[in-house]
Amino acid sequence: MALRLLPRWTSRSRGEPVEDRALPQAAVPSPPSLLAAAPGSPVLTAEAALRIGDVWACVRVLADAAASVPLIAYRHTDAGRVRAGGRTAELLDRPAPATTQAGLIGQAIAHLNLYGNCYIGKFRDRDGRVDTLGLLHPDRVTPELRAGQPVYTVNDGRGRQSEHGVDDVLHVRAPLSLDGLAGLSPIRQCRVALGLADGLAEHAAAFFRNGARPSGVLSVPGIAGNDTTVMQALRDQLTETHAGARNAHKVAVLSGELTWTALSGPLDDLQFVEQRRLSTADVARIFRIPPWMVGADSGDSLTYSNTEQQALSFVTYSLRPWLVVLEQAITADADLCPGGLYVEFLLDALLRADSKTRADVYTQALNAETGWLTRAEVRRLENLPAEPDQTAPVVEPIPIRATQETA
């Protein structure tokens, strides 16, 4: 099946025009996203969801954590696995001009959590090699299955569409899916709960902007009910003096024969804080984030010991499933991982223990009978330079004076 070609693009490595490719850089724009909802359901865009503080915090926790974990390319050998160099390692370290591995991985995790799908475009140079990796906006890509092969329709945002296969697009989808082709979007599936959180945030702003009230009301019995001028003057005075959050709970004082009536907040306002707490816990549950990581009340008392276990639980159950999805998708791609290449996230960078714990582990690892590491491997793990070779002969420097006398 022939692919429709779009305008020419330029190789980043040579900086020269290249032949028309199936996937040009013009297909990479990132516009706002509108997630379709069923009739009668609230409509929530990805950008609107990120304006909810709880959603922003959850997505940022996952994206920041994933971006801080190095993605390493390995190769299987007879002596075990070794770190691989070459084109794959270069692409992982520098996916595109002005783009780092952390930026690519963090944005990919954000796409997976907001849209349920991540599309990585593979842009090629004049020799047909993958030269650049760039994320395609999920709203601009429509996946479908034709004759058992996935086909991706990419919209460039200018009314033009092109169809691509797995040679041009690497599709990473969330594990949860209804058709096995596209992942489910948490924003779309949980739009009711997220809409409630958005409504609570809007209610909070309106409450402090318009809902503040004095702690009581002073009434003047001598004013006739039809004297609108006096009543309007009293209303304007009270509004100017006591309306708004800055004037909340001030005492209204007027001269004359007055009657004081105390006011208290309605029950729905008194339960507002509890509603916000429950909403935050609900959003954290949607993204499988421990509530304490987004500043919410977890209901447990955290100490130094169980905080470490909570962090390990976050890595195991919240972060690692997304990392495994990315690992397997990249490893299964024949262009990025040919032959015996595979990629793996180095989680030790995120679970690095304190100095004393590492020293205890290295002591056991260097044990002559039960150990599994050498001193050189330990120094490499600690980013230390290699030890000088003790077996190499020591070459003494020749004194300058002796050299001159000999000459």
C-alpha cells in the first residue's frame, strides 16, 4: 500500500535537503486536545484537566520520575549482557535536536496518562536510517487495523492527512484497552470524577471571591420597608465594607437602634474541605499515585522507615508498569533494536540507597566466596575512575638535568 508523501524535510545530522520521506517533520504539531464524550456527559479537554491541581500533580509525579530514570541499550553476548553503543544508544541519548532523553520519556509518560496512547514518529535521513525521534500528538493520529496490519492516519493540522505503518510510527498504548488497538484515556473514562474535582476548584474560587460574609447582620427597625434609598445605601455600605475574602468575618457596625443577628456558614460550605480531600484522593486513585506524593492526607502516619517502603511501592506499582510498556515497545521495534539489542530502564538511579546501605551491600557483593561483583564493577557503579593497574611496570620519569648532561 503506497503512502502519501508530504513536503520535504531536512536531515539534522547533515543539515542538507533530503529525499521525500513517508513521515515529515510537519506532522509533529501539538495542538489542544478535545476528548470526545458521550451525549450528556461532561466534556473535558486534556489542557483543562491539567489545570486541575490534583491532575497536574499526579501527571507531573509520574513524568518527572520517569524522566529521571536512564534508558539504557543492552546487547546479549556469550559472556552476558553488555551496554550497547551505536545508533540506538545515540538516538536514546539525543532523540532530536534540542531534545533530551528525559524530555522525550517525560512527555511520552504524560501522553500515556492523558490520552492512553503515545505515538513516536521515526524520521529518516537520506540513507533510510532513523535519524530523529519525535512524539506525534495523540489527537492527530487515528489507529486502525487493516488486513492484520496497523495503519496510522496522521493529520498535519492543515487539512492534509497521510497514512503510515509501523515503519514510520511506533505506537505505545496503555495496557488497558477495549479493542486491543488503542489504549483507554484516563481523562475520558474518568471524566465524571475529574469534572467533580474541576467543579470543586471553581466553587472554591467563587466561594472566596463572592461567598465571604460578615459574622452577623445588624437590622434597623425604624426604616420603612418601602424606603429603597436607605436600604440601598445600607446594602452598598455593607457590600463595600464586608464583601470579599479580605473582609471575611468583620463585624458590621452602624449607628442608631440596631438589632444583631449572628450568622453561621451553611452545612454544604462547612463540608467543602472534606469534599476537596475526598476528591484529591479520588484523582490520586485514578492515576494510582500514593496520596502523600501529591500533598494529600493518606490517613497514615509516615515515618522515615515506612516512607522508604512507600517510595518503593510507588516505583513498583505506579511507575514501573509504564516503564515496562515503553521498554517492550521500543525493544520490539526492528528499526530501533535490531538483532539482540534491547532497552531497559535503570531503576537503581531512582532507588539509590544511602551511603551506609550501599557500603553494606558492596561488602557482601565483594565477598570472596559468595560475592557477585568485582572492585572494578563497584567503582563503575559509584562513578569512580578505574584503579591503576598494579601489575603494570612503574616508569620513573627521567630528571631534566640528567637528560641535559647526557646530551
